[in-house]
Amino acid sequence: MNFLNKIIAALKAHPGRQAFCIQDTFYTYSQLFSRVASIQSKINENCPGEQNVGIVINDDIETYASILALLFLGKTYIPVHPGYPSDRVGQILEQGSIKYLLSKKEVAYNGAETIVTGGYTPGSGIAPVPPEFAFGNTNAYILFTSGSTGVPKGVPITYHNLDSFVSAFDALGYGATEQDRFLQMFELTFDLSVMSYLVPLCHGACVYTIPDNGMKFMSIYNVLVKHNITFALMVPSVLANLRPYFEEIDLQDMRVSLFCGEALYKDVVTEWMACVPNARVENVYGPTEATIFCLTYQINPGQITDYNGIVAIGAPMAGMGAILADEHNKQLPDGERGELCLHGDQLTPGYLDPEKTKLAFFEVDGIRYYRTGDISFRNEAGDFIYCGRVDHQVKIQGFRVELSEVEFHLRAITGSSNVVALATSNANGLTQIDVIFEGEKADTEPVMDALKTKVPTYMLPAQIHFVTTFPLNTSGKTDRKALQKMIVQTI
């Protein structure tokens, strides 16, 4: 049964159960799909022949109903954030060939016509599930990630990719049911959001979203506690911000607690496990190009595999595989470090830009691989161990330095959850390391003295900076690029 049929089965079995809780307003499955049917009518009236349709995303039921309306019509949805600069929106509209935008209210984006989804007329009966051929190479959604050239990269994910993820997810044995309450903390331009709303809908569960205003981590805290969330996928940055409140958090009903999107640190997740004493806690891994996540590592107290304090990312899910390769695409043996490369059913066909596809994908013996840009090795237990980003590995005075190692030692020395090491250039154009701590300015001499006992001289930071609060990007991760800009301005 494909994921769309699973959602239909959940609707038929539980029409009166809650499907969404958005800003403390509940919507049943019946109410949700009445909106889906209404929006489908508007799509069929205004743009029946269009495959790619944009959605102006907001934290509201109309946005989620719009996504489902397009998926059940076998179309491709492309989320557009209303806060994006007009230039970026223009690039997305052009690359995505978007002529129509679904929006709760009229918007003015050059070159795209708005189909207003607000003020809906209750619909009866959604369009039939697309035939199985739609689960081939038809795109389910296209997300745009940051590009190194400043032009966003369009990453299409097919119905087959998405269905493969849902099947592999269910095979992990989390046992999701209609009784579960899922956290959805992500903006809909970030692919972790797809798991957070799609999986619960496949099982008749309820999705609890996070308001897109105010302090996000406090909103997450409030929803976790108030609604006794049972299933949560979060980025590790949330733990760093919630850490001062751990003693107050007692989530006895939490069954599954997953982390993805950033390096997960052993010390903080060990403390978190006391807050969720009955939960299965896992570190999961996967880039947008491999559909949400595709590696998992179950965390057991006292038996946590880590490298520089970063928890292992584990082994591939069903239908996926991973190898380590050098710069010449040669596979490396277990224990040797290389770039993690993924293959399998969840892998995107490639970027919208063919030239970017050529740079990131390669084929060996008929198997197509994606270069993740992450340095890893596989241990004797078969788990992949994350060591850092290829672009976070720098040369200082001819020595290769992993910035994650500098961060590891500084975390251990200071006890700070939030510390970032960045590569910068000094006045002579030579590469140096700058470190940023979150918090009030403090005496750095004791920190430097302690660090000198842990690392060689060439790994010592040239400067240490303090930022009151680390900036977060739209995915809820620590925004390293923003931090880089901040310290460049102070050098």
C-alpha cells in the first residue's frame, strides 16, 4: 500500500480523530480532507494542466491541505516562504517553472498567479489516488537548498523516493499508531517537516505544529509539555537551548525521540534521555537529496559510540546503502575515513540543474551514488561515524585540521553546549581558526591555557568571540554562515 492509500485508510478509519493541532486549534481528519477537496476543486478550475504548483507556506491548515491536495492529484508541490527576498522567490519560480501559487490570501509575485485557498467552500470527496505509475519518476515535491554560488539548488523528490522513505520508516519498528502525538517543528521548506506531518497522517495520528513567531525553542518546550508529545523529530540545536530546563522536563509519554540535521553531541543527549525515560532515542541522518533521512543509530545509555563527542549516525535503512569513497570515487575499506556516499531507492534523480548533478553524483558498476560532503568511517559494528564536513576540514600551516575536533575540546573544557569553530583569513591572507561562544563575554585566558594541553599549537584559535544568541537558519540549525559574517565584520 503506497503512502497516499495509507492516508486514505487512516481517514476512513478515523474521520473524527484529530489530524492537526495548529496554534491550539484542532482539526479532525474529516475537516482536513474537506479542505483538501475544496482546494483540489480550485486547482482543477484554475490550472488543471500544470504539474508544478507553488505553495506560499504558513503555519495554518490551508497550507497542509494544499500540500495534500497536490499530492493526491499526482502533482508536484514547491514550498515558497513568504519571508524570502523577492530575488530568491523569483529564482525559485523560474527554476521550478511555477505559474501558479496556492496561498491563503492574494500575493504579488511577478510571473505567478495566485489561487486563494482561504475562505474555502466545504468539499465532499477528494480526487482518487493517482495510479501507481505516479510512483515512478513523477516529482512529489521540489525543495530549494542554499547554493554555493548564491543561486538556490532545486532538489526534486519523486513519489517513488517518498514512498520508499515511508516504507523504510515503518520497517524501523517505531510502531506509530492513531494514539500518537507527533511534533512538527520545521518550516515546510525543510525536508524534515515532511516526515513530521506525512508519517503521522499515514497512521491516523495527530500533528502538533510550532508557531512561526516568538522564541522557537520555548514554543517547542511548551508544545512538548502541554500536549504530552509521544513522537518527536528535532534538530540537536533545540537540546542546546532546552538544556537549562532539563530538570523541569519530564516527558513520560514520549515513545520515540529522534534527532537529525546537525551533529548530535553525546553529553547533551545523555542528559536529555533522563527527560524522556521511556523513549527510544535515535540519531538519524540524511541529506535532502536522500529523502529526509536514511541512516539510523539507536542510542543506549552507557553504550554510545561517538567521535569527538559526536554520536554515530548508524547504518542504512531498508532500500538504501552507503559507502566511503576518496576523491577519485574509489571505495575505501571499513575503518578508513572518506566521503560518505549514498545510493538506493530514496536518492533523488538529480538537481534541476544538470551541471550541479554532474558534480555531486557518480556511477560505479551500474550503481549511482551521491556525494554527501560528510567525512565518515565505518566501525567494526557496521555503524558509520560522522567526523565532520569536507568543507569544515581546513589546512593550517600545512596541517589538516577538523574544526569539529576543536569544538569538541572547547565543549569539554567549558561545558558550553554552543561553540562553533570557523576558518577565517588573517590580514596576510593565511587561514586561521576563530571560535565563537554563545553567551556573555568571559575571560578566555583559562580556556586557552586548557586547550593548549589538548591540541597542537597550529589548532589553537587566533581569536575567540562571544555572541549573546546564536542565529538559527530556517531549518532551526545554528547558522554558521551568519556567524561567519558576524565575525568577519569584527576582524
